[in-house]
Amino acid sequence: MAGIRPFDARALLTPPDPRAAKAFTADLRKTGRLPGTGVAVVTFAIAFALIGGIGVVIIVAAVLLAPVLREGSFILGILFLFPIVIGLGGLALAWFLGQKTQRAQEDRRWRLAGFSRDVGMEYVPAVPAPPLPGVLFGIGGDRTAYDILRGREPRFVEIGNYSYTTSDGKNTRTSRWGYIAIRLDVPLPHIVLDAVGNGVKLGIWQRGQRLSLEGDFDRYFQLSCPEGYESDALYLFTPDVMARFIDNASALEVEIVDDWMFLYSPDELSTLDPTRWAWAFAVVSALLDKLDQWGRWRDDKLVASAPVDRPAVAAPAPTFTPAPVGVAPPGQRLKRSNAWLNALLVVAGALVVIPVVLFAVGFLVFLGQ
């Protein structure tokens, strides 16, 4: 991590080197570290095919229109060729912009790889469908983590961006997040800290899973934990830990699940901005100092092994199995709210009950007459 080497952001600010950047991306593709052929490559292939096709159409059209043009119908020929020329110009512009986008992507990968090397981390350009247990990593389709930097000392840390698509049947929407993933020493209960001030939520959880903490913590985060794990959350979020989160991560969504802690940002975290990287590294550094104490947590709801009875030869002391590491099933995941389903049932019930009541009232009025 950043503590292994000093923070060195010169690679993010170095003058561009298009040749080196292009060669680096080519090596990523050759070694299989950059999955897929790339949208830009496919776009260029389509553009070249269309440009070639339009070129053939123009040549054929010019040959066919030659007699017309010789007879003086010059305006008719121009009207025929005009949309073709416009289309060719549009494709040429699209090709130019595509080339520019590809060069920018190559430059971005090259700079991030240099930065990761200088701070003692590993650069991973993309991971399709990342196998991470966080809430965000199971939403939508086309799930991809990209521009990832990984460090393994003093513990595994991954900083990157993540995108996924959702569809309502008519429109497809792409959502992008930045994330920090930190590997913990032991599995912990599923806990979510919803940052109050950033306008986003990781999920809507059933009632009874909210826990209010002391001090000013509730002004910055809404903490949700499984029912029955309130005392465990208090054990994990001691005042000094709460202070670290308030001072360093109050703009981020936080999720603890299994043996991972995720910090999510509605904005990309892996960028070419040295200031943003310095802030991300400061957040990680501040939290790592407090995570060691979480490694001592054990779930007393797991059934521990009973003392082992041995034949009484010399009356040996009973032996005990250490407390098991893990989380009992009730604490492994927060329960999602079905408020939307309840509202739907209420609406459906109203659509059935109201006509029945109106019919009954009308029928009674009819009988009264």
C-alpha cells in the first residue's frame, strides 16, 4: 500500500508519450490482461467498412450520373451526391473522434500503470463481473471493475471504478461508482453505513435494523446491522473508530460484509487527479490503523465446541476448542425492505375493495327505494 513507498504522483502528470501508451495497451491485450477487443476497435472497424461502402457508392453513382451531368443536369447530380458526401463526412468525423478517444484511453492506462508502480501497487485494467460480495457488485448487467490499483501490504487493498447497466424495458442506464475494497482479518456481521450527506443509498433495509450510536455519529451516518447484532456493532464501532469514519469517510457509503469492507463513492476514485488519489490513500491509511482490533471479534451466536472429556488417567485439565471464526446465518446479510411490495398490495387491494364497497352501497340504496 502507500505506506510501503512514499506517495509519488509524477506519473500522472508526466508529458504524454502516445507511442509508449499505445505499446502498453497493445501489450495488455496480447497478454490477456485487457479483456475484450474494446469499443473503439469495433467502432473503427464499422466506420472503415461504412466509409469504404460509401466510397464505392459514390464511384458507381458518378459513373451512372456522367451522362446526366454531360446533358446539363448538374443540379440534379449535386442533389443526388450531397447526402452521400454529408454521410461520408460524418463517418470521417466519427472516426477522428474515435481515434482521439482511443488515444486518451491508452494514455490513461499508461499513466495509471506508472503511478501504481511508483507507489508499490499493481495495475489491473479491467475485471468483468468482479467476484466481490458487496451490494453494488450484484446489481444489473455488464458489470465491470476497471482502472484498478491493488496493494497487498500491510493488508489487501483495492481501489478502482465500477460500472453496471440497468434497464426498465425501454431505456438502458449505465451507473458508475468508485470503490475501495479492504480485506479484513475475520468475517464480520453485515453492516452498512449510509452517508447522510451524499444523496445516495446502498439499499432499503427492513425496520428494526437501524442502530443509533452515541455522539455526532448519527449526523454523518445511518448505521444498519442485523437484528440481534447491535452489541456487536457497538463493539466494532468504538468512539475512536467512529471518529476515524467521521473525519475521513463521511462522503462515502460504507459496507462491511463477510471479510471485506467496501467504501463506495458516487464519483470515480481511480482518476488522473493526484489530489483525489492523495485523499483516497489518506482514507485507507486512517482506517487501516483501526482495523486490527476488529480481528479479535468472534460471534458468540456460533455454537462453540464443548469441553472434550478424556479418560481419567491422571485427571488432565479439560481442553477447549478456540472460539470459531465466522458469522451465524442471521448476521451474514441485512434483510431488505419489501415496502414497495406492501405498497403494491395496498394499491391492488384498494382497486378490489373500493368497487365492492361502492357496489354494496349502491345496492343498499336501491333496496331502500
